[in-house]
Amino acid sequence: MKNSIFTFMQKLLKQKYQPDTTVNSEVNRIHTMPDQLEEILLMIGEGLGHSTDLVIRRMMIPSAPPCKAAIVYMDGLANVKEILDSLLIDYRSEDIHLPLLDNIAPLSLIKEYLLKSGEITGTSDFETLYHMILSGDTVILVDGYNEGICANSRDWKDRGVTEPSSQTVVRGPREGFSESLRTNTALVRRKIKDPHLWMETRQIGRVTQTDVATMYIKGLVDDTIVEEVRTRLARIDIDGILESGYIEELVQDEAYTPFPTIFNTERPDVVAAALLEGRIAILVDGTPFVLIVPAVFTHFMQAAEDSYQRADISSLIRILRYVSLMMALLAPAAYIAVTTFHQEMIPTTLLINIAAHREGIPFPAFIEALLMEVTFEILREAGIRMPRTIGQAVSIVGALVIGQAAVEAGLVGPAMVIIVAITAISTFIIPSFNMGISIRMIRFILMILAASLGLYGILIGIIALVLHLCSLRSFGVPYLAPFAPYHVEDQKDNVIRLPHWALLKRPSFISSNNRQKQTYNPPQKPET
């Protein structure tokens, strides 16, 4: 009886989660094109649902004898002016100086003599034809041939190269990625003009057919990591990819963790620096955010500006970030634990002041802190979602008004408002937005432990957090490297950054290939 029930449940689950391949089966099925022009055009129209932005332009090719042809493209995605100018000419006129072409087939005449497009490919199946048309290319079809010519004519509008909005710097490049894949790859190649910068492109998404490119420097990157990236991307089976966040969630090592294991950026200089260290960049068409793998914890605590400022300034700012990280993580929990269980740790004068301000407050410290933290998170999210012209003003004014009103109403104490404000400001210092969200999530867990067990609960939470971080991997690389396992050489550009002339080798935990970065050449004083 148990076996029959178990078998039935297995069949039910298998049937439930089996992908439905009947949708768009006629469109996605690969079949050879016929050689009759009108039949091909009819099948294209039916396959694309006779969409109103589908343009079919019939014409005559000036061959001997003239031959019927047609060009097919999507309005708004393609610029066909150059292609039409190439095809709609009379090569026998006195102004056109071409050799005798009377014995050349019309298809070869178009490919070799008439078309001026730089990228020309051929296709004989409808799946490739649909993909090229919907990507902005123009397909040229000739009567009597079961093959089409795909000419590059992509001309959709993009945002262009603008300054990044999420990763601003005081000193450094002001250019950021856009939503165009080709623009993004060109920005990276402008930084690294090396023939060993290789790129592989594939289409992911059964419906969207989104272009996803991986870039790496051959000779610097670990080949096993490259193969792992290829394997994980090839495993993705989904209807559509609309942003790089889809890829990030589908290829990450650990799904059940609040910490990001894949770094994302919209700065070409950050991607170039990562490639020079032996990392791999994953670019997704339609988004300005590029993924970088493998990523470790210290990577999320570093900003692009750290490499552009002097070593002493960068080191001081990095230390400040780690101090802010500890404050953002532990400040509310420590306040709850000390005021609830460990009042003897507070100086007498300060304890009397805190007790006086909390005299009329009806809630314990945990409820007080939870109320303020949740309110501030609501204000922060509202400021992000509201229009930029009023979002910042609403979040600032709302925090001031609500905080002051809560103190005057006796719901929270002034000390708690100060703790929450310092915690919020410390969170904004973390360069990575994803890491900041992770710290905010863990902060609530530590607050619960502090309200239950005091400082012992915080200690238990920190031990569990460190053990969890030690168990994480990013494409096989330990998440806490170079702290655990500890590498002495890799500490030169970790928390404290040494001058550039002292950074002789690349990180050992990323790649063991060609670790030598430069020769030792410290600055020398001029002889007097």
C-alpha cells in the first residue's frame, strides 16, 4: 500500500513539474525553408502572427534575368536604408562599374556585389530566421532559393553611455554601462586592448532568446572556473531572461543564504579590474548591471575609488567601512542586550540618564528598537520608490518628523533614535547594495537573540554567522578568502591597500595562472 501511494505521488509530481513544450511548437520547430518566395513569406507571416510591426518589402533583383526577392524586418529594430540603397540599383547603368555579372546567381550577386552590410550570414531554417528578424537584422529572400541572407541592420535606440547612478565616485571614470550588450562589450574592450580578452555569447530563454556574453582574459583566468560558468549557464532552462538578476539567482552556489555570492556592477572600470585579476564577467543584453564571478566577501566591501586614491587614504576608508559594518550589524542588538540584561556595563551617569528618558515608555527595548527599525525601513523603501524629485525629501523629513513625534509621545527614547540613526547611516557606507540588504536582514535576527539571551545571544549569533560564511563558496572559491583560508600575500590589497608598486601579484585564491602582475619598481628620489 505504501509503495503504491509513493509511486502515485512520484508520477503526480513528475507530471506537475514537467515543462510544457506544446506552447509555440510551430514557431520553435526547426524545418527547412521551401524554395518558393510567396510560400516562405506566408509562413513567416503566420509564424509571427501577422504582427503589425513586421515589414515585408517585395522587389526585383537586377540579375539576368531579373528575379523576385523580398526583404523582411521588424519596424523599430532595424535600419534598412543602406540595404535598400544597395539592392535598388541598376548595376548596368553607366554610373555603376561592376564586372559582367550575367552568369552569376542572384543569391551570390546579392552577397558578393550588392550588399554593403558588414556582417552577412545565411540561414535555411525558420528558427534562425525568426531569431535574426526579432534581433533587428534584415532577412533577404530570393525566389527559387530555400536559403535566406541575414544582414546586420540593428538600430534600436538605447540610453547611451551615462554616469552610473548606483556607484558614484569622487575620482574616477564617469562612464557606465547601458542596456545594449554591444555597447557594454565595447566599453570593456576600450579598457583592455588585449587579444587574449575572449568573449563567448549564447542565447538563454526559450521565449526571450536573450544574448548572454561571458568575457575573460585567456591565460589569467582559471580554466576550471570558465568551464564551470559554461556548465551552469548551459543548465538554465527558463522562458525568459529580463535582467542579470535572473542569471545571478540561477547560477549561484548557495541559494539559502542572505549574502550575495556574485558581484554586480555598472562600471566598466570595475569589470576591467576584475578581468585583470582573473575573474569572469557575465554581460546580459537589456541591463546595465554586469555580473562578476567568483566574488568573495571582501570584494563587496571595496569601491572603485579605492584604486584611484592614494594607498593611505584608501586604507583608512576601508577600515572605516568595516567599522561601519560592525555598527550597522550590532548597534541595535548591543543596545537591547545591555539595557535589558547587562545594566552593570553602562556607566552610572549614562545609566541614570537612559533610565530617566525611558521612565514613561511602555515598551521594552526590543519592541522599541523593532518599531523604529521597521519604520525607518518603510521610509527608506518609500524614498526609493517615489519620484526622485520628492523621494529624498520625503524620506528625510519623514524620519525627522516621525522620530521627534515618537519621542514626544513617549513611544521611544531619544537614545534609541540615536542608535537607529547611526545604524542607518552606517549601512549606507557599505559600497554594495546587496551586501547592505544582507546586513539589514541579519540585524533583526541579532536583535531577537539579544532580547532573548543578551550578549550571550549576540555571541551565539556571531559564531553561527561566521560558520555560515566559512561554508559559502563562489564558483568553488571560499567566500572568506583570503581570511579563511589565510593567505599572507593576498593581504596587500584586502583591508589595507599597499601602494600600486607593491602589488606585485594577483590574488592566489582566484587563479594560479600567471600571478605576476608587475615588477618591483618603487619610486625613487631624484639625486641632488
